[in-house]
Amino acid sequence: MGWLDGEVALITGGGSGIGRAVVERYVEEGARVCVVDLVEDRIAELRQALGDKVHGVVADVTTLEGNKRAIAETVAAFGKLDIFVANAGIGDAFREIVDIPEQDVAAIYKEIFDVNVLGVWLVQNYRSSFAQEIGSNGVDGLIAKLAERNKAASSGTKS
């Protein structure tokens, strides 16, 4: 018996790296997992390795539509949503900011913050609607305390 038996998780960026390890561990612990990733082949690999315990959604976490679809597909596939892991994230490839060409700084900043912060904000914004959709009153627990109530902006940038 695993510590996540019967639980359903939605994990963004679950197709590779830390996200994939989290998916594998959650399944090992008894959860069913919906994986959100931009690369369909990564999702296919997980489905092949982990079977029907995994459902995949190719979606962009920087869009409200992508997040809504991921939530809807999780509920459609598994009947509920208990855990949300905002794992999708990107970095600056370990470059010093002074090594980034001036003309690229704004675009790189926007891309990083869109994935790492906006993606979480969009779920926070949509949370009351999908909580009603899935019949959850414990919305703060559902979001796994990613952002303190009434502090989404500062919590999102410090997580």
C-alpha cells in the first residue's frame, strides 16, 4: 500500500527531468497521474512504461486554455483531481546575465517567467471554477499551497 493510493495528480512538465521522476514515484506510491508536457513523445514513453496509471496532455502551461484542458482531461480520465504539482519550469542554461546578448534579455526573461510563474498564476486564477467542477472544497490543499491566499504574486516568484 502506497502513501498515494487512490489519489489523482496533475503534474506539469512531467515528461522529463525532475517532473518525470515525480510522475514515476507518484505511480509507484499508488497515484494515477495526468502528465502535461509540450512533447508528445515523452508522454508516449511514460504511457508505455507506466500503463494506464498515466494519462498525457500535450499543452502549454503558459496559456489558460492549456491549463483548463489539462484539468478537464485529468477529471475525464480519472474522475477527480487531488494533487497539483506545478513542476514545469525552465532556466537560463546556467548563463550569467552579462553573457546574454542585450537584444535577447527581454525575450529570455519573458519566456522564463511565463513558464515558471504565469503557468502557476493561471491555475490559481482558474482554481475556484475547477474546484466546483471536480467537487472539491479544499482548494488550497488542491493547489498544494503553491501560493498563499492573497499573495499569489510574491509567492509565485519565490517558490
